[in-house]
Amino acid sequence: MTKLFANNLPFLRKHAMKKLVKMLPENKFIRIHRSFTVPLEKIESVRAKTIHIGEFKLPLGITYEKSFFKSYQ
């Protein structure tokens, strides 16, 4: 079960994160951690491997770091 947030409202999906990510537009979303996938347009800043989106500070996982910085320029 995966918990999603859309317009700051949470809802649950029965899909695993990996399957859910494949359903999203590749050029608009990026996986940043085993627990987080975010919309690229909502990223406000990146500091010290922390992604800032509004009031949220999300960790950038080491596994996803290289692909993140390749996509986020």
C-alpha cells in the first residue's frame, strides 16, 4: 500500500511504489528515495541532499542521487 499526496490531501493506493512510479509521466516526476517520488515542478530547492517542497524536507537517497541530479538541472 502506498500513501500519496495530491493537493496536500492524502490517499492510499494498493500499488507498490515501483509500480506506481511507472504509471507517472517520466518527465514530470522523479524518485528521490525508496519512500518518495516527487513532481519536478514542485521542487523549490536542494540543499545537502535534502529536497525542499513547501514545508516538507525530504531526503535524497544515495541510490537515487545520480539520476536525480542528471534530471534536475
